Amino acid sequence: MKPEDVTTAITNALVQGGSQFLVATIVAFLPVLWTTTLIMHLGRPYVLRTLRRAGLRLGADVWWMSYLLMRDAFLVLTFALSFVYFNPNLVAAMAFPITGPLAALCLLLALAVKIARRVDDDATAYRWATVFLIIGATLYYLPMAFAVEAASQSYLSWFQDNLISSANVPLALGIMWVSLAGVAAVGVWLFGRAMASANRTMAKRAARQAPAPIEATVAS
């Protein structure tokens, strides 16, 4: 074997090993992000009770804004890292929860509700966001706890044979493609809504900056 071949083999091994380590780290860290996202969202009543006890208006504002930023940041980060479940090669080769893509879709739907409605002022919107998060968490935690993380438990063999992506590749890929189509549809809707909002804002700004009619100027 030539030195160039050895160098190429070592480089490929490092790249592949590094990518697998990164994916495994993301998958292992996602339960923490999911749990934190749920805690931050469902902990809103506690935050509101704490705000009522705050003696300083500035302290209450800082507390509320910090809570909002962290809550939504964890939601966005969890969805961004969940995109690992939309890679067909990884889904077929690694032990992913088979409904992980559907859980990511539920995250995006909760985020869409937060973007389209004022969740903190609208009780109905808050309930919808909560429902999407609970459904997504259920779709994520069940296969993760009873299949992926229970490989040594023989009495859970049915879950391992049916709820792990690498053990049921056709179904896993079908769920992934359906979920990806849903993510694309929600993304197109959000893009259209953002464009419409930008057009309305620009139209209002142009109307405010437009010069007054000549007749009105002469009359004044």
C-alpha cells in the first residue's frame, strides 16, 4: 500500500468517525433539549406568579424577557437539531426513534403557532402550541425510551423491532418523507405569511411618507 493510500484511508476514517460521533452526540443530547423545551413552555404559570411578586418593574421585565428568549430559543434549537432525522442514509443506518421526524414536525407546528399568534396573550393559541408539543414529545419519548434505549430488555423486543428506524427501514423512510413534506408545507406557509407581512409593513411606511396632496397644502 502506498503512503498516499494510507493517508487517504486515515482521513476517510477520521471524517466518517467524526461525523458518526457528531450525529450520535446530537441524538444523545436531544432528550435533554426536548425536556427543557417542555419545562420552559409548561412553566409559564410559575413565571407569571413570580412576576406578580416582583417589586421592581425593571426586574419583572428582565425576568419575563429572559424567559421568553430562553423558551423560544430552546424550541428553535430542538427543531434545528431534530433535522438529523430527515437524512435518509442516517435513518436507514442508525438506531433512531422511528417517529422522530413526526416529533420534529410537531415542533415546527408549535413554532408556527407562536409566529402566527400571540401565544402569551391568546389562551387558544397557547393550548394549540401545548397540544403540538405534547404530541411531539410523546412521539419522541416512547420509541426512544422503550426501543432505542431498551435494547438489553428482551421483553421489549416488539418495540425494538418496530420502533427503531434501522430495524424497520421501509416504514421509517415512509414516515420521514411524509414528515418532510409536512415541514416543507409549513415552511412555505410561513414564508408566504412573512412576505405578506413585509408587504403590508412597506405599504404602511410608504403611505406615511407620501407627500400631502396639493389641494390640502394650499388650503392649510
